[in-house]
Amino acid sequence: MTTAIGRPPENRRQALVKFAWIGIWLAFMGAPVSDLLGDEHSRWADALGALGLVVFVAVYFGLVFRHTARPLPRTRVAAVLGVLLALALALSLTLGPPWLVLFVYVSVSIGATLPMSAARWLIPAVTATMVGVALTHESPREMITALVVPALLGGFAMSGVRQLVRTTIELREARATVAQLAANEERLRLARDLHDLLGHSLSLITLKSELAGRMLPDSPEQAARQVADIEQVSRQALIDVREAVTGYRRPTLPGELAGARTALAAAGITGSVPDCPYDDVPEEREAVLAWALREAVTNVVRHSGARGCTVALARCETLNGPVLELVVRDDGRGASAPPGNGLTGLAERVGAVGGTVETGPGAGRGQDKGFVLTVRVPLKVTG
């Protein structure tokens, strides 16, 4: 599983993947390494050059890897960039043109760590510095031609990547805020509905209780009638509360499809989940399909080990009338054990509305052949 954009690595494997993505660009360090392996410099120069290169790479990795996971303070970023630029200047001035490539990494570091307002003039400034250093050596034209475009393009490309990461983080935070606001709004709506349902009933129960208390010594029969009214009002209030809570607990297809999309993404599973195109499904049938989708996605996330999952929803015509068909297909390990309590309960729930449940292996081969769950429920409510 790879690291999501804008999130720091959560384990060693994700850290290694991120390290590999950053380290692959060190392939362009071939020119300095080849220069060190040649015979153009003394041993002391080679030793100092190797030390400088190791320090440069370590600082570059520390800055880019650390900053993209958890942003560093602006002053620390500026200090580290200053160290990289100083090393690039010193090594390229003393050891020759092959070391000019270090300026490209300085440019990339600026794009990866600084906002566009600063990067848009610092990247050209670093590139111009590289050109100035190249002019101090013999035959600079080839090195300038080969490195100016990578320095400018790499720096501004990393600025775009940085903006993408920042936008992704802001979008994720906004989605979390919207979800929290929706949950708060749902709580407020439930509180208002319960107040509307129980406010009048509880007030009536209180008044009748007080009235029955005053009648009890002298008019026990009238007090008994008031107590009977209290019992009737309380029973009706209990029925109203149960109906309200049942309405809140009933799952819906649009809600479960959105939840499936989120659950698969959170588990690192590539998901294809459609929006619900039908708004005329009877509530009881919709609730059954929603429960089926929830059970299927839960099994995919917890037990399948799948890399991908596809959800399909379609209206089909059969000899017995129209049905709504839900198909959940994954590419995981499949099901070798007998159906568990979840699938058994699902089959009973679907059967109660006249629907059917089918399960079986996918079309793949080998161990990861996958698993398919198909649920069909009739759309017509028979008497």
C-alpha cells in the first residue's frame, strides 16, 4: 500500500516507498560520481568531494523527505537551502563543471519546500547562479545547455507538486469538517424531532399526574381515569420515539454507496462505486440493499486482501417483474470457508422481501481469484 498524497508515512513500508520515490532522482548524480572515480583530482580533492557529496545528498534527503511529511518552520527551511546552495557553489567552483548538476537539486528543493511567491524568483536566481559558475570554467556551453532546462523545469514542476499536495491536504480537512458538520446537524435534527415528539406528551403526563394526585384522596375513580390517560399517552410517546429512531437508523443506498467509497479508499483498495441512479426504490427494499452493500464492503475490507473492488447497481427485468441487482466484486483471496453469520443474516434479510443472494468465486485464476456477491430484490411490492 502506498502513502496517500499529503499524508506522512504511517509505517516502515510506506517510508521506504516514499524514500524510493525521492531517491530515484539521484540517478542524475552520475556526473559528480564519475568525476570522483576519475583521475583528474588529487586524493585529498576526491576525499573532500566525496564528503561534500554525501553531506549534500543527506541534507537534500532530510529536507525533502521531512518537509513533505510534516512541514518545517520557514527559518529552518531557509537555513537548509542555504547549506545546499553553499555546497553546490563550493563543489562546482573547486571540482569543475560535472558538479553543476547540484544546482538542479537546489532548484528542486526550493520548489518542494517554498511557496510559489518565493520560488518563482528563487528558482531563476539559482539557475542564473549556476550559469555564472559555469562561465568560470572552460567550454561551459554544453553544461549550460544540458542543465538550464532541468533546473527551471524541475523547480517549477516541484512547485506544482507542492501545490497539489497542499490542495489535497486542504480538501481532506474540508471533507472532514463537512462530515463533522453533517454529524452535528444530524444530532441537532434528532434533538429537535425528539423535543417535538416528547415535549407535548411529557407536559401532558406531568399535568395529568398532578391532577391525579389531587383527585386521589376524594375521587379515586377520576384519578384512575387520569392514570389510564397517562398510560395511553406514554405508550403513544414510546411508539413515536421508536418510529423516529427507526427512521434514523434505516440505511439508504446513496449513503451506503458514499460510505463504501470512503471505506475502500481508507483501506487502500481501488474502488469503482457508482452513484445511486434510482430514487423510486421502496424504503424496505432500499434498506435491504443498503445493508447488503455494507456487509459486502465490510467483508472486502476486513477479510479479502483485495487490491480492487467494483460495485454495480442495475435495474433488470425478469419473468416475475423488475428487480434491482447489486453486484460487489473483488480480486482478493476468495471465500474458501462456509458462509459466516454476516452472509447468513444477509440471506435471511433479503429473503424476507422476496429477494435472492448469490455468492461465488470471481473470474480470476490462482489464489487471488476474487469473490462475487450478487443480491437481487423485487421492486414491486406484492400484496
